[in-house]
Amino acid sequence: EVQLVESGGGLVQPGGSLRLSCAASGFSFSDSWMTWVRQAPGKGLEWVANIKEDGTEKNYVDSVKGRFSISRDDAKKSLFLQMDSLRVDDTAFYYCGRGTVVSAWGRGTLVTVSS
Amino acid sequence: DVQLTQSPSFLSASVGDRVTITCRASQGINSYLAWYQQKPGKAPKLLIYAASTLQSGVPSRFSGSGSGTEFSLTISSLQPEDFATYYCQQLNTYPITFGQGTRLEIK
């Protein structure tokens, strides 16, 4: 069974940093593109970033470029999202997903940016 | 960026109804379109990819069509578990974008 479990969310002040993790199991992680999608409370879905199987290609939505960094550790079957210079409008549930078309999703982790 | 506009944004329908949701792209995206269903408090679920390919395990009452700039998701006979919010997503051009969502509620 495919499982994705996010962790690392929480409350952080504007300008602060957080590192999200996503633990994967039940599929060939090293052969999969991986994606982060976020959803502000009560709002729609926003694609954030994705990373190629070998980590050589990374893509970001403009609003996080230069502030967020996606990475992966295939040995640990883990995906990461380093989030720096956080802003109030980064507040959202962050979902980890398998693929560019996201065929499997984690349950999400809530990031709240507030003073 | 490619803008996706879904219509309607809100839809009220009854069990057994046939419903269609439209997704219009601001520029051609070939068939690089997916549809997701999301229920309150849950992660989205992939229904259709490549505009018309049904994801494994998804009931056949769901179907997708279209290419270029006009796409649609049809549910042939609504079931109680289908009342949810539906999103289209384009993967032709970075940044990948989602439509604003269509909320489907019970009449």
C-alpha cells in the first residue's frame, strides 16, 4: 500500500524557517517524481514544487522561488521542503504527493505563519 | 502562467443526476490535464489524467474529455459519495496550476 506521511509543520513567526519531511513507503520512491501542493484553510489547491526522480530537475511556483527548496533522500525514501523567509500567506496545509500527476497524497501537515 | 477557469464554481444536484464540470485553459495545454476530487478534511484524490484516462480504482461513472483549451469532467449518475469539490490541473507548462475548484452539493 502506498503511504506518504508528512511532518514538520507548526507555528512560526514571519521571516522564520521550517523544514517539512515526507516519509514514503509502498512504492519505488527512487523512480518517482515527487510533488508538494499546499492549500490555505478554506481555499483551493496550489502547486508548490516538484523534483525529478534523480533530483536533477526542480521546479517551483514563482511565489516561493528563492525562499523554498525541495530535496529528496532516496536511501531514506524521504522528500523534504525547506521553507525560509516565511510569510503570513504561506499559511496552509502542505501535502506531499507521488508523481507530477499526483496519484497518491499524504494527509498533509499544517504550517501557520503568524506573529 | 496558464490560468484554468472552472465552471460552475458551485453546483447543486441530486443523486442520480448527470453533471458536467468544465475547465477552460488560458492557452493550449494539449491533453495534459488531470481531475481531482476532494472531500472536507481529506487529501485530494486523482480521478482522471491525460484528460480522459480513468485512474485505477475510480468508478466508471466518471469520465473526462477535451484537448487544447476546453475540458470537461462528467459524472453520469451522481452517488451520495460524489458530493465533494473537484479541481482540474494542467501539467503542460510550468508552473503547474489548478483551477479554482467546483463545489458539488446535494440539492
